[in-house]
Amino acid sequence: MTDKLLNISIRIADQPRMYLHIPPGEEEIVRRAEANVNELWRKWSAKFEDKSSSEILAMVTFRFAQLYFSAEEASQRVDKTLAALESSLDRVLLQIDSHDTPL
């Protein structure tokens, strides 16, 4: 059985509406992304009045790409830390188990 896709439209900055077909469980994240991009675009449009709309949109795109890659790097560091912790815990548990085993 195929999952049904939700048909939604979003509008980013002053661009024409975009129509998306997404799984229903993704609507909230799509709407949050739309809102956050538009909020930053509005703020920077007011702050950088000498820039064109497309320049502002490029700046916003770059900022969100920076955030994405920073989060990805942080996630990788967490994964490495958790793997090291798991390995340490395994060693401790094996030591405890070997001390409890009768000879």
C-alpha cells in the first residue's frame, strides 16, 4: 500500500508559491522551515535595504546551510562521544562480570 502524499503550497520570500507533495508527517517541519526562512528574510530585507531581494534570499540560504552543517558536525561529535562511552561501559561491565565469575 502506498502512503498518501499531502499536497501543500509554501511561499518563500517574494517568490511565487511552490507546490509540494509530502508525507503528512512532514508538514509541521515544512511549515516551520517556511516560517523561519521568511522571518529571517523579512528581518534582513529591512536591515539591508541596499540589497536586492535575490541577494537577501541568497544570504538567508547561506545562513541556513551554515546552521545545517554546524548541526551535522555537532551530531557527529555526539555520536563519537556516545560510541566512546558505550565502549567504556562495555569494558567496565566485562570487568565486573569477570570478577563475579567463580573459578
